[in-house]
Amino acid sequence: MDDDCTLPVLNTGLRGVDVASSKICDVNGKEGKLIYRGFLIQDLAEKAGFEEICFLLLYERLPKKEELDRFDQSLRQKREVPENVFTFLKALPADMNPMDVLQMAVPMLIQKDENVGTPGIENTLFSAENLIAGMATITAAWERIRNNKEPVAPDPSLNHAANFLYMLKGEKPDDESAHFFDTALVLHAEHSFNASTFTARQVASTRAHIYAAVSAAIGSLSGALHGGANVRVMEMLKEIGSVDKIDTYIKTLLDSGGLIMGLGHAVYQTDDPRALILEPMSKRMGEISGDSLWYELSRSLEIKGKAAFKAKKGREIFCNVDFYSASLFYAMGIKTDLFSPLFAISRISGWAAHVIEEQFAMAAPKPSLYRPGAEYVGDYCGPDECSYVDIDER
Ligand SMILES: CC(C)(COP(=O)(O)OP(=O)(O)OC[C@H]1O[C@@H](n2cnc3c(N)ncnc32)[C@H](O)[C@@H]1OP(=O)(O)O)[C@@H](O)C(=O)NCCC(=O)NCCS
């Protein structure tokens, strides 16, 4: 490159690069703070339900009581999905991964959205509600259908969290389980520019509609390095099996350079605030379910894993959100391959807020099509481009 030109900077994986301004979420890794629209996650988890969080993320403020009631009613009315979604799900092989199924089925919700693709924030807000309500129905329906059961129709008397558990299991959850699930949805709703959110924003920046952005985001979340970590936490707990095997397990794992799943985070340098909220929930859920093994294993693994890591690496490591969500969801009787879809049915609220910000926010810098560069490290033939050789002469 010409010496006079400014050299592009190669930032592999965009670590440490701010690619947009956002008013939605702040993650302060040093202090262990997670903030949605200015509010600490601890306060929101204690005082607000998932519907209120959706309103906060989408409308940039807390709702008044009547506004929340209207919003909640509107979500309840959008829970039913077109019948052909079930026909489609029934045609799929039962062993299909629920994240792949969700990603495929999400664009079918467009059938209930006559203004899709018509520019306007009101239209996108309608689509966001359609997605928040509909994705929960699809996820629960797939669990039923793959087990040769009929989908359960939504119950309009239940809130979003309780209704999801009802549609999943076919029986109404007890109040405490429903409350814990609601809090889990609140905790997973938003986390700034992680991989799937960036995916949603990148697709939205092309001015594609929100269903395309969300479908792509689900694909991103399905990766083992993103939404799949609590699945691997659960696999690890099952592999350990009993508390007396933890010391040997940790030693073998760390000596071979393995990772204790659910520990460590790219941003938090202290305990993830969500993990601190999930830990007592996991404990209580173990008591309710009558099987505390998974909580006890997690707790012991946390204490011993942190100590072993410090002894080996000379620095501390902390729990992330996936550490206790695994044992919490498992104690709720939720299958491990549904953990990532549960993440998605919560994170849809954050993705939708980001799509809206990407397409409609007036804040500088003005949203524009993401188009990063790449350093070309492929071939040239000497100083010039290669000459094309006809196929018969190669
Ligand atoms: C999340 C994660 C990628 C963050 O990584 P990071 O803070 O950037 O830390 P690094 O990957 O730079 O690792 C630093 C060192 O700590 C080690 N380390 C990090 N997390 C570890 C863990 N959970 N168990 C054991 N060792 C770990 C790394 O192997 C590395 O060792 P090295 O210096 O000898 O190479 C990493 O902690 C991890 O893979 N955790 C387990 C998976 C998980 O729970 N993911 C969900 C994240 S929400």
C-alpha cells in the first residue's frame, strides 16, 4: 500500500472495536454491572416481569400501569401461530435440533403481519410483538410435536413465562417455578453487542425486515461459543455425576488445558451479576423438584474450580450466566437441547430493540450499512494477477 495512505487496522473478531452507538444496554465488566436502558439488572430482576422488560427495551422507558396492561394484552393476542406452522413442524424429522427448527419457522410468522417490509417504526414494533409472542409458541410446539404430542393452545389467563411452561408441558406451572422462569427471561433479554445481536443489527442495516434479522440472529446464537455454553455446563455436570469426583475432574481438566464450562467471560472481570441472581434460584428449584444434585454439583464445582484455577493461573476466574442457568433449567424439567431456544425466546426482546435502533434511531452516527474490509492474504501470480488458463490446458 502507498505510504501516504492510512493503513487499515486489522482487528480480528472486532474485539475492542465500537461499531455503533447504542442507548439500549451497558455492560460494565470491571464492576460487574449489566444495565438495560439505564436500569441495573438486579433491580429489574427483582421488580419487573418479562413483559415490562420487553416494553422497556422496545419503547426506551418503563411503562405506566395502563401501558403495560395494553402491551401485555397485545402480546397475549399474538400467541397463536398460523396452523400451517404446526403442519410444517410435523413434517420435520423428530431429531432436528430445536434451534434449527426455530430459525426455519420464524419467517412463517410473517403470515400474521400484513405490513411487513413497509417502512415505519410502528410496523416494526408490531412485528417485534409478533415475534416475542410467536417464538415462544413455536418452541413449545416443537417440543410437543417431536415427542408425538399435539401442541398445547396458549392460555390467555397466564403471563408470558407461565404460558410458555404450560404450552411446553401441558400443565400449569406452580407459581414459584413460573416466577423463576420469568426472572430467567428477564436476565437473558439483552447483553449489548454480542455475536447474535451484532448479526441482527448487521442484517437490519441492509434494511431487510426484522424476521430476516431475527432468523439470522438465531443461527448465530446456535453456535457452541455463544448460546450453547449452558448445554455444555449440563453435560459437564452429568459427566462428573457426584460431588466426590469433582477434585479429580477439575485436576484432569485443567492439566489437559480444558475449560470449566460456565466460568470466565470475555467482558466481566468479576462475577456476572446474572449468575449471582441465578445461583439461589437454582438452589431453590432443586429443592422444589426434589433433586438438588445438580445445584450441589454446581456449587461445589464453582468453589473448587475457582480455587484450582487461581492456584494454577495465579488469577481469579468468575461465574458467567450459563453456570447456574444450566442446573436451574434442568431442575425445571427442561431438556438440555431446549436451553438455547429458551435463550432465544428471551433475547428476541433485545434483538428487536437493536433492529429498531439500527433502522430508526436518529442518534449520530447515523446508522449505515455495515461493510467491514478484510486483509487479502490470498495469491497473486508474481507481481500481477494470475492469467486464466483454459480448463483443457491446466
Ligand atoms: C468465556 C471465555 C471464552 C472468556 O475467555 P477470556 O476471558 O478471553 O479468557 P481467555 O480465553 O483469554 O483465557 C485466558 C486463560 O484462562 C483460561 N481459561 C479461561 N476460561 C477458563 C475456564 N472456564 N476454565 C479453564 N480455563 C479457562 C484459558 O484457557 C487461558 O489460558 P492460557 O492463558 O493458559 O491460554 C472463556 O472463559 C471460556 O471459554 N469459558 C468457558 C466457556 C463458557 O462458559 N462460555 C460462556 C461465556 S458467557
